[in-house]
Amino acid sequence: MAAIGMTLLLVIKRYIYRILKIILRIIGNIENCKIYEIDTETGISKEVYTMKGLSADERMIEIFVTDNYIFIYRYIDNYGKLCITRVNRDGRNPVLVMDENGEVVMQALEK
């Protein structure tokens, strides 16, 4: 079993948001994307949200953070398709905003 990790940092107000994408290769690909919030004043970090079961075609993941939400942009097929997921800043209430066909679905996801 081999593990590969990628990290992206995003600073919003006093918080740093960190994406850690972990790919585990056993048979095929099982991918997880974890988002962490780091308080810049205290240095305390906590896992905010984990997106599980991503496909091997989802090679690029970016986040955009507002005062209320974290938007997760998943690019599929070498940027040919885009999915957008929205979660509250505390990681609750994940919603699929746009599916891979470009349709706005606003469908609640299980956490």
C-alpha cells in the first residue's frame, strides 16, 4: 500500500484552511480529501470535512472559503468537467451544488 499526499493552504481572516488529498493505492484508487482549519492565533488545527470515495479522474481539487461556507471545486478528466460541493465552515451540511454535467442540483450529501 502506497500513500501520496498533497497540501494546499488558504488563509481567510485568522484561519488557515488546508486541503490534504490522500490517495491510497491498494486495488484501484481510493481517494480522500480532508480539509483542516488552523487558527493562526492559537495554532490549533481541526479537521473540518472529509470527502471520501473520489474517483481517480478527479486530479485537481481547490477550495474557496467565504464567511459562511467552504466551496470545494473538483476538476475531472483533466479539467474537462467540474463538480462543486458546498459545506458550512464547520463542515456540516454538505451539498452538491453542481454535478459533473454542469447542472445545478443543490442536492444534500451524507457526511
